[in-house]
Amino acid sequence: MRFTKYISPVLLLIFFSSCSKKFYQVNKSEPYPNTFINENLWPDSAVVQIIQPYKEKLDGEMNRVISYTPIDLPKSGFNSPLANLNCDMIWEETNLIYEQLHNEKVDMCLLNSGGIRRTFTKGDLTVRNVYELMPFENQALVVTLSGEKVLEMVKYLSNAEVGHPVSGIKFIPNDTLSIEINGEKFDKNKTYTVVTNDYLQKGGDQMDFLAKPVKIEILDAKLRDLMMQYFEKHDTIKVNLDQRILK
């Protein structure tokens, strides 16, 4: 009795609780059927009313005409109009930045055919079209390549099954003596600057020659923003149809 007299009520609670048995039972759960998004799913009128002002504002901006193309812009084949334009406008806009930083121009531009996400027919070009052309958040950067890496690049482009966009360089596939960069004969003992995107620089599309450059400079500019700047400066675009990869 003396012993129990000094037992704490908390200890007694723990003792009796530990002696009790607890039983758990799993009840069967009935899953709800999936709701498919199709023409049979009606919009919620309350939600539509909330987002309508924002949608109208966004559509107004996205449908704003910023330029005009007097010709169709397909991307298939080598040296296609859209491939040439894609690289030319990135190269031009990048040089405006690079000249301010270093008082010199970037030697060339290299992008990838898969990065061109749509084609265009003759007519107006809108803000929405730029987002459709470049829906990714790829950053523009300038890599400095050794002459040996430039030769690897030319070999890659020579054997590619698709025509990747290039600017500033011209060559006959697998003919190293034919390489010209900005109208000058290629010199394997020199280094060359190339504007490209962060995906390719990391070896995307198996462009491993970009992965270990002499130098990398990130320009803090997205490719899409450079394209937007280019289109907004040109009421009517002029596409350079010259041959770069002389197939």
C-alpha cells in the first residue's frame, strides 16, 4: 500500500495504456472514376468569369503583330529559310550585346534543327508566333572553341541527316579546306567564338564539341527574347537564302 501511495497518476496511466490492446481495421475505399478532359467536360462558369479579364489581356498581347514575312518560312532541308533566319537573328542580336562588352563580334552562330518548333506561311508574325517558334527557356551563351573543336563541329554538321541552322560559316561537307568563317579561310591554330544555347553547350543533340570549350560566357539573355527584339525592329523581315552547308 505504501508503494502504490507514491505511484504517480501519470505512471499508472502509462502502465494501463501499455496493457491495453488496440485493433485497427482497414476499410475498403471506393475510388472515384477518372474525369476525362474532352468536349463533354463543361467549363465552370464561376472560374471562367474570374479568369476572363486576364485571358483577354493575355490574348491581346499574344496576338499583337510585330513583323511580317513576305515569303513562306519552311524549316526542312539544308539552308532552309527558317533555319537561316533563326541563326541570323540570334547572331545579329547577340553581336549588339557582345560588341558592348568586348568591342568585337561573335564569329558565328550554331543552333539545332529540333529547336525550331514550327514553320510559317507568308503573312503577319505575332508575339504568339515567337513563343510557338521558341517555347523553351534556353539561354544564349558564347563559347570559345579551339580550331580542333571547330573541325569536330564541321564533321558533325557534314554527317547530320538534318540541316542545323548556322551563320557566319560556310563549307563543303567533309572538306576541311573549304571552310570559311566570315569570308576568311579557316585557321585551325586560331580560336573562334560561337553563340549557341545552353542545351547544346551541355552536349545536347550529341554536339559534344561544345561541351568543353576554351571559354564560356553567359549573356543573361533568352533566345526567345532575342528573337522578339529582332522581329520588333523589322516591320518586314528579309531572309538571307544563301547556302552555308554546301550540300
